[in-house]
Amino acid sequence: MSGRVRGRPRNLDLGDDDLIAGDPRREVAVADHAEAEESRPAIEALFGGMPLARDTHRLGQFLSTRSVIREEWGRAGKAFLAIGRALLQIEGILTPEEYRRFRAECAKILPFSDANASKFRQIALAVEDRRIEERLLPGAFSSAYELSTLDRSVLAIAMERNLVRPDVGRNELLAFKRDMKAGRMVIEGTAEPVERTVSLRGLQRERDRIRRELDRLADQQARLARDLERVQMQIAEASGQ
């Protein structure tokens, strides 16, 4: 059994003879090296005046380890997106009545509540509907959810403000939402706020209308399913089967 420790920083030595062109390990190493070099100024500024900033060897180790952390954080993001996609599939597998029962009792068979399940689905829908590119989905669940609640027009503004990115923080998004709710938005390069009318009450009414319509359609589908089953039974009896 290998004694390699899981999560060990990668070797960024690009001069190794075995990392020839076309070798996947070389591509990973090149990407890690580029990310480390891009991050170096920010790290050096953070630790400015401290021994680490002047210790090339330890600084390299720190950057490598940071890459591992960022990679694992990205995998966590993939996990809640995968859960959301699976929940969307379940919705397609179950009948409307079964799905309502599942939602009401999901905490009995899944390790989270329906409230969290709804958030997972919301995130997955934002990606599936192409409102948010998967590569730009925040790695933090709370940030991904906050971003997924924005409609396309508001997401376009968030994109302009560089808020649609993997490392965006939840507090940044909440501040952005407060600005939008208050109708305050500052165009980059100007100091003047631009009024933008966002009717929260109107959006909530529309959401409630859609939910009522979905419930009505689900009930109608359930009735039609029962009617179909009844008619099929009558056809079978009339045919002498």
C-alpha cells in the first residue's frame, strides 16, 4: 500500500524528464504552476514583511498546498451540484403524488431537509438553464445558492461587477442584493448611482402564481392518470381479457 498522504502538495518541478509534452501530469503541473505564479503577488502582499515572503522554498510549498485546498474546495462544489441534478432526476422519476410525498418526508431517507433539497435543485436548475456557467459556479454552497436565485437580467449586472466567479463570497452577493433591492446600482467608472426599479413584491407575487399553477397542473395530472387507469381497465374488461 502506498504511503503517499492524500492531499499532498503536487510537485511543480516542470523540468522533470518524465513530464513530456502530451503527458496529462505535465498539463496538470503547468496549470498549477501558472495558478501559483498568478497568485504569488497577492500572497506576498498578504505576508509582506514576514519571513515567508522572503523564503522562496516555503513560499512555494505554501502555494502548492493552497492549490490542493482550492482543488478540493472545487470538488465540494461539484458535489452539491451533482446532488441537485440527482434531485431533479428524482422529480422526473416519481408521479406528482409520489413527489409531493417525497418532498414532505425526504429528511427520513436523505441526510438533509426539503429546504436544503430545494436549494440544491435551485443551483442545479441555474446551471441546467444556462443562467450560470458551471465553470463559474461558486465553490461555497451558500454563495452558489445566493447566485442561483438571481434572474438573467440581474445576473448580467452581477457579471459586470465580477460577482459571478468560483471564489465569490456570500457577503459580497448579499451586499449586491441589498443594492438591487434598494434600487441602487453604480456604473463602473462613475460615482453616480443609477436607479434600477426592482419590485420585490411583484417578483414574490409572480413566484406564488407559478407555484399555484404548478400545484394545479400536478393535481390535474394525477386525476388524468387515475382516469387513464380506469379507462384501461374498462378496455381490458370489454375485450374479455
